[in-house]
Amino acid sequence: MSPLRFAWSLTALLALVLTLLAPVNAGVAAGSASASSLSVSPSSNFVAGQQLTLRGKLGSSGGRPVVIEFNMGRPGDIWRLVPGSRGRTRAGGRFALRTPAPSMRGISYRVRSGKMKTPSRMLSALTQDVWLEVESGSGGLSDDQAVAGQSFSVRATTTPVLAGRTVTIQQRVGNQAWVTFGSTTTDQTGSARFIVSAQPAGQLVYRVRAENWLLNGDRVGWTPSFPHYVNVTSDPSPRGRAVASYRRSSDARAVARPQSTAHSTYRWGPHLFDFDWEYGESLTSPPLQGTRRRGGWLDVSDGTGRVAIFNGAMQMESGQGVSHGSLWSVLQRNAQARGRWETRVMPLRGNSPVMIELVQPGASTESCVAPSITIARLSPAQGVVDIGATGYDGSSWNRTLTLPTSGQFHAFAVEVRGRAIHWLIDGKVVGRLNGASTVIGKKLTVRITLGGSADQTSDISQTLVDWVRGVPLGHGRTVRGGAKLSRGTAAGC
């Protein structure tokens, strides 16, 4: 046989073998793909913090360790471990894992063991909300009005429906504090009704909280309604309507690209606390991560706004329909005198200023307190950010930077070390203050303010706080450099 004919015969034989094997190989590949599966229950109509069950199987039999992973689906995101989600497959490769539902919408989950992984499933939790309706009970008055000495009803509707959930009604006492004076449970439609006795003539402000839901493995945090105003009159004749609350128009959370932070740039860590609100926590829940997992947030309002957790962020809104007054959120029981603090914030809507400060515990709403450190004061309308500090002897320093913040997330940080303070934005040093002995030494905590006028109405403003973290000194690189702050009036004063 000639070499040419031999080579041709060998090629033909090889082609025949590959043709015969191809269906077999294809069948094996298809069988491996179909052997891996994942289902989530409930697959819809769940709220953040409710217990989810992930069932399925890997493409291999035998017991082996598995973990749940998530991916936010943004450019640059990778698959990460869901905390506390480890388990094992049974002998047949099947698994059943339980985990709290994530707060963020459009987040993908999968189960993995080594190089084996299931298909992913996209999850989107429903938004919690409470909205109020007030009925005067008097034919001469419209809703949101009442007659002194008579009773009226407050009807609360909660979504999504969790029948039997405790709801409490609170009244604003003074200009800011909320005092609980009644509670009941929701019916099969998620509604509840309170009968309230009108006080002497004036204006009353109420809100209703849907309280923590902790049944059957669920860990759903509480959420409040917007403040609801009721005009109480001694004259039962018709009058103008009071400022009322409305359904939420949006709980949108902008998708932000991964960006630099002081934590990643300077390798800060480990965290003392990390408030990330990813699994159905409420404002008063302690942080899920950190070496000092204690404390929570006090929400204060002197107008129509509220602070609540939505879609994995602390959301500050100045009102719905009508807007006036300011909002504060203050970290409780986790202060420190020196260390590092960082938060990622975005003014999503409106032009109200946003102030991120370190203040002494107990200074809930006082402006220009001393000592204090202004991590950042955001002015969305002007496209500037102010940083600064105020000493307890009245001295003050500041610096103004040009930075568009409306509709954009930025990470704002400060390092307090020895007698020096350094400010950072998106991981870059933007200011320093040396010899700050009148500022350093007192324990400080984080306070975030959404400003507004108590006397005039304004456009609705909304700010998202993605996360807040505290880090001790002693790990990572020390911050150096930065422009010196100038003597003058502290930011926001």
C-alpha cells in the first residue's frame, strides 16, 4: 500500500471512530448539564429576611460540602459566599439549604461545591411598606381631620401581607420623638385599625410600624409608615386637609459600578461593625458582620420624612406628596474615639443637603456640635462636597471640593489617628488636619442628616446610604498626605 493511500485510510478510520463516539460524548455532556438543578421556595412573593429553601442536586453523587453564592450582576462583580450558608449534599447529590432572603432586587443565587455548580436563580424581594388612612368619624369634617374630645380611626395597610403581624401606632411628642401608645395585629388582608381619642385642638402626627416578623425561621425587620398629620379642631365645620402620607412612589436603588474605597485601597480591617442591610434587617438591628456587632440606628424626624430600610440600603426620604422638615439617623452604642469610618452615600432625588458627621453620643439633632468631624456635607444642587471639623474650644476647619453627587454613589471616609485627621473620597486622600487636639479624644459616633426647612415645603428629596463601616487602627496602611484644611466656619454651620 502506498504511503498516500495508507494516510488516507488512517484519516478515514479516525473520522469514522469520532463519528461513532460523538453521540456518546454529547450524551454524557448533556447528562451532566441536566443532572445539576436548583429551585428556590418561595420563588416569588417573599420579603427580605423571610426564610428561603434552596433545593436541587449537583452533577455528581455522594455527600460533599456545598455553599450558597450570590452575584449582583454589575460590571466587575464576582460570585461571593452568602454568610452562614454552608451545608452538605446527601448520598445522591441532592441538597436542601435554608437561608434568609436577600434585600437586594435582581440578585442571583447558586449552589457550588468545588468546581461543580448549579444553574443560577435570580431573586427579587418584595418591598415592605405601611400606608395610613385617617377617618374623622364626623360628617362635618373630611379625612385627616378630627374634633377635640372625639375619637377617630387610623387604618394601616401593610404590604406584603403577613397576616397576624404586630403593628404599633406611635405619636410624635415634641418636635421629634416617637412614643408608642397602642398595638394590634393585621388581618388576612394585611390591614389593622386603631381608634384614637383626639387631644385638644392642634396638629397631631402619627406613624405606624409593622414590627419584626420572627415566625417559622423568618427574620423580617420592622418598617415604618411616613408621618401622617391630623388637624384637631374644636369646630366641627369643614376645614382644609392636613398634610397626609401617601403610598411610596419608588424604592429604586441605583445600580452602582464597583468603585475604590479607603478600605480596599489601604487594606483597612477587620471591621468593628459593618451595617450593610442585606438580609431583611431593620434600623435597630445590630450589624451582621464585624468584631463588635452591637448597636443600631435611631431615626428622628421633625417633618414629613422617614428613614427606613429598602432594597439593601438605608433610605432617607423627605416625604411623599408634601415635603418639609429634616431627618436624622444616628448610630447608637458603637462609638469610638479613634479609628476609621467609611460610608457609601448617594443623593438619589432632590437637592436637600446631606451631612455625614461624627458627633458625640446623645447629640441626636443639634447642629454644629463640638467636638465633631464632618466626614462630608453633600450639596447636590451645587455639585460640591465640604469636609471639616469643630473643636470643643470653638475652633473650626473646612475645605470645599467640586464633586457631582446627585445620582452617583461615592465612598466617604475619615481616619482619626493620634492628633491627625485625614479625609478620603473613593479611596483618595482629599484633606488633612494636624494638631487637632481639640477634636480628638472624645468618643464619636456616626450621624447622617437629610436637611430641610421646618417652615417651608420643598421638592421631595431621597438619599441612599449603601453601607456604614467602622474599623479600628492597627491594620493596613496609615493614611498620609492630603491638602490642609483652612481655618474658618465648620461645614454646615
